Amino acid sequence: MSQITLSNLAAVVNEAKDEEIHVPKSDDFFESKTFRLLTLILYMGGVSGMGLTLAMYYFFIWDSRMPPLPIFKHTHPIG
């Protein structure tokens, strides 16, 4: 009896293997391609904007000059 059920099960699996399962599409905006594209543009703009802001800071505001080294009086060189 177990042979009959296993062969029937194998036949059902082979028959169902080629079928496509149709999933209804959602009309929700947050699952749409437009929303995904919008979030991608906002993300790329945010990352690029922060990089541009940092570059402008280093170019116009940052002072990269080193302060002069202090001169200590009354010291003796080693050696």
C-alpha cells in the first residue's frame, strides 16, 4: 500500500513541477517600482551630498598648516 501512495505522490509532484504559481500584484505604493527608484535616488543623493559637503569643508575651511614647534629654553641636547 505504501508503494501506491509513493508512486501517486511522485506523479503529483512531477505534474505540479511545471506549473507556475500566480501571485496577485499589489497596488501598494511602497511596493512599487517608482518607490524603489525614488528611495534609490534619495539614498545616492544623500551619500553624494555628504561627500560633497565634506570635500567643500576640507577645501575651503580646513586649515592644514601645522603650528610651529615650541622652542624650549634652558634645555640640553642628549648626548
